[in-house]
Amino acid sequence: MNNSFGQILRITIFGASHAESVGVILEGVPQGITLTPDIFTEDMERRRPQLTGETSRLEEDIPTIEGLDDEHRTTGESIKITIANNNRRSKDYSHLKRHPRPSHADLVQMRKYGEEYDIAGGGIASGRMTAPLVAAGVVAKEILKQAHFATHIIAIGGCTDSNKFNDIIAKAAREGDSVGGIIECRVTGVTPLLGEPFFDSAESIIAHLLFSIPGVKGVEFGDGFAGTAKRGSERNDIIVDASGTTLSNNEGGINGGITNGNDIVVRVAIKPTPSITKQQQSYNFEEGAITPLTIGGRHDACIARRAAVVVEAMVAIALADLSLRA
Ligand SMILES: Cc1cc2nc3c(=O)[nH]c(=O)nc-3n(C[C@H](O)[C@H](O)[C@H](O)COP(=O)(O)O)c2cc1C
């Protein structure tokens, strides 16, 4: 199983949803970056469940950071970030090996990695693994000091009125159901000319990390799929100065795989949470038939709100690696 990504800034995740801890090792972080514990608090808080309809699994999510000097500065050596899992309830998941959840990873993981593989809480394919990724994102943002990230939800359950988001999620939760959403991340102040024309295009590296987030089913840059309905004459981004500033930004800040100096704009589709409490049907291996399935455990009725900071972290990690390569 490959749990690593990146060329210069290389991240390796470890642990699992119901293991003792989850964490990330970062290699290639430049020397002399100050990582005091307080700089992680805001982003870790953004990922924690807070609203009605979000999981009741509450973890403290305080990262322990190893590999810094006495003044919390990076030394050029690897950094290890560990986050404890204190709130585990693995027994909730035991029956899912014989009766896998629709649209979750239970069946494919069991078939690929065998009966012994720990699928509790989704194993490594769990939202829990995104906690250390958020911490890694904080480090990446320190590397990209000049860039500014703004990430928000632009739709929940097909609705774009942000005043209604919480009610839509709460209603789905009450009904034992779930909803999806769209997250937009905009990065200003990105160094131009990051990325390469082909396999290491800025879009490919960013999208690779975004598609690694559990529950992500779509990624688009700039006007993405909607842009296909326009003509080139109305869609082309007019260049207005020597540094490549454009009037519009339908390209989402990347041309030919290379950042063009305009804002990076990327949108991410998050599917409705697969684990719903409403009864569903699924193939039952013990009975050799499709039978009703009732899912226990503690789940989010909508992943999108908690995933926003994860999206931001992944974009930051991708851009930090690209900027260290440049
Ligand atoms: C922050 C976050 C929280 C999540 N919480 C849940 C959850 O409570 N229940 C669930 O079934 N899936 C949850 N997921 C999504 C599953 O992990 C994911 O759908 C599953 O691993 C299958 O992978 P896929 O959707 O990418 O195919 C969460 C994902 C993220 C990013």
C-alpha cells in the first residue's frame, strides 16, 4: 500500500481510524521554519465536528510534533506529527465485513487486503486520516508564507444558499440520511511558474492529492465543466499585463500545467456520506443474498463542512512541493 506522496516535500501517513493514533511524517521541510503548537489550533478546529448532523466522535486532535529544535524550529530533518485516537469504538464495525456498506470501502478493502484487514472506522480509508493531513497542511502553508488561502462551501445537497446549509444537514441527519457538497478553494499570491507541462502539471499534482481525500468524487479548476458550454471567444482569459494578469480567471490560475500568477481556483465535489442510519439493502455474505443493513457507528450527515480545511491542506501541500521543486 502506498501511503506517501510528494517529490521534495514528501508526506507519509500512518495509523488508522481505530488504531492508537493517526499521523504523518514530513520529509523535505526546509530548515528554520517555526512550528509552535498554537499555529495548528485553528485548522484542527475547523475539521472537528461541531454541528448537528456531524459525528459524535469527538477527539481532542492536538498534534504532537517531533523533530524540531528547542525553539520549535525545523532542522531540515523529518518531522513526525502524531494525533491520538482516544475515542474508539471498533466493535461497531465488525459485522460490515460480512455485510458491506454500499458506497463505502468495506468490500473492496476486504477483497484486496484480506479478512484480517482492520476496517474499523474505515481503516486507513477513513475521514480520520485527514486529521494529520490538516496538520501537514499547516506546515505547507508556513512554507508558502506569501500565499493566502480562502476556502468555503459553495453548495450543500444541491443548494447554493449558505443560510440554508445547516438546516439541510440537520434535516438529512434527522431522517437518518446524508447530503453531499461542493467546496471551493482559492489561493492568492501563488508564485508563478510552478508545475510542468505534462505529468507533473500543477493541476495533476493538486488533483492527485484532492482525489486522495475519502469521499471526493470530482475536481475542477476555474470554470471546469461549466466552461464547456461557452465559446472560446467569451471564455478566453484576456491577458492585460506583462506579468500575465488576466481579466477573467476561467483557467483557475494554471495554463499548460504551469501556474500563471492569477488565483488558483479549484472546486471539489464531496459525495453524500455513505454511512447512513436509514435502513439500506446490501449483499450479505453469510446469507448469500441481499438483506437489509442497518449501520451503527458515529457518522457525519455531511462530510463537506469538515472536509473544507482538508481540501485547503491538500492544495497547500501540493503547492509547497511544487514550490520547493522550482
Ligand atoms: C472529514 C471526513 C469525514 C468523513 N466521515 C465519514 C463518516 O462519518 N462516515 C462515512 O461513512 N464516511 C465518512 N467519510 C467518507 C469515507 O471515508 C469515504 O466515503 C469512504 O472511505 C469511501 O471512499 P470514497 O468515497 O472515496 O470512494 C468522511 C470523509 C472525510 C474527508
